[in-house]
Amino acid sequence: MLNLVLFGPPGAGKGTQSQKLIARYNLVHLSTGDLLRAQIARGTELGLKAKKLMDEGLLVPDEVVIGMIGSALQENEQAAGFIFDGFPRTVPQAESLDRLLAAHDTKVSCMVALEVKGDELVKRLLERGKTSGRPDDQDETKISRRVTVYNTETAQVAGYYATQNKFHALNGIGEIEDIFGQICAILDQHQPATPSGSQQAAQEVKA
Ligand code: AP5
Ligand code: MG
């Protein structure tokens, strides 16, 4: 199995690159942000609690996202592999992911971190906020808080994978196609794309 942790600050391009990668490698895309927004859209109790934190740019509790990932893994037993987008965001989440994957006889193949500096992130997210409808994209204060939370609570997760020799950093500024090519070059060291990999084969988790 090919299991990628796609890492980086808010607006680094994790979602953008995930869409291209699931088509090429026939992976299941697990974005905890998307799973949480699906809960909000459904008006569930979990979603209502998460919304308050997400709208402020704060992390939701570890046990909430770990539970969602555990369920998604069980629902996708036949998957060729996963892209974890926006997860893990804390070291306890990374430790839980290792345990969850071990229970399915698999493990994280590698982490790819997209590096983008703060002013570019703010520019991208304010632009996306014009059409995304995401409350956390709507003003610079919230976006800056998300970047601060990333730097203080999440960035250290890179070290967790570096100690396992699984960490790869890429410049996330540049043409989307060029960045995609660089990610593919890393993934191909772990598992070449299958000839049958196609848009039709791509799988998206419907939360
Ligand atoms: P989440 O949904 O994960 O958001 P995020 O990490 O803040 O990241 P974004 O989705 O904003 O950015 P992205 O990296 O996907 O970039 P994108 O490709 O869209 O999390 C939201 C919230 O949920 C969190 O704040 C937290 O509250 C909660 N949450 C989620 N997971 C959690 C967890 N594990 N633990 C606790 N809480 C959790 O690109 C951004 C824009 O840039 C787009 O408009 C795109 O078109 C553009 N773009 C992309 N690439 C390029 C490029 N190369 N050049 C120019 N523009 C580009
Ligand atoms: Mg995203």
C-alpha cells in the first residue's frame, strides 16, 4: 500500500495536489478538514462542536479526528492506499495513525511537506475565500491564526516522520504541475503509478 501524509500550512496546496494524486495513484483521499465540514453540513452534534473551533482557526480535539480517520480506514478496507491531508496535525495524532495503520497491517510510506511562506498563504486564502464559503478564509486575522497554530502545534509533526526517515520537503511555491511532478518523483520511489491509474479509478471519500 502507498500511504502518503501530505503536510503543510493552511493554503500550501494539500487539497489541490491531493486531487491530482488520487487520480494518478488510485488512492483514497482522507482530508480531516473535508470530513469535518461534511459533519457541519449534516448538522451533526460533532459538526456543531467542531464548527466553533474551525471558524476561529483552532484545532479540534485529537480524539475527534482520530475517531473519524479510524472509521474511514475501516470503510475502505480494499483501498490501494491513502492520502492523509491535514492529518496528523499533532504528535498524538501521528502516534494514533501508526497504531491504526498497524491494525490494518500497513504503515505510513512517507510524508511530503509543501513549504510556503506566510504572506503567500494569506494571499492564496483571501483569494480562495471569495468563492470557498469557508468562514475561516474570510479575514486575515483568522488566516494568520491558522498559520500560527500550524507553526506552534503542527510543524513539530514533521520531526516525528524525520526520525523515521520518511520526511521529504518541497517548495510549495511555483506551478501546480511542477510541484505535482516533484511529489510524484518521491512517491515513485515507494510505488510506481499503476498503468491503469486514471480519473475514473480515483476514489474520493464521501463523508
Ligand atoms: P483543513 O481543511 O485541513 O484546512 P487547512 O490545513 O487550513 O488547509 P487548506 O485546506 O486551507 O489549504 P490546502 O493546503 O488544502 O490548500 P489548497 O490546495 O486548498 O482544516 C480546516 C480546519 O479543520 C482546521 O483549522 C481545524 O480547525 C480543523 N482540522 C482539520 N484537520 C484537523 C486535525 N487533524 N486536527 C485538528 N483539527 C483539524 O490551496 C489553497 C489555495 O491556493 C487554493 O485556492 C488553490 O487553488 C491555491 N493554490 C494551490 N497551489 C497553488 C500554487 N502552487 N500556486 C498558486 N496557488 C495555489
Ligand atoms: Mg485543504
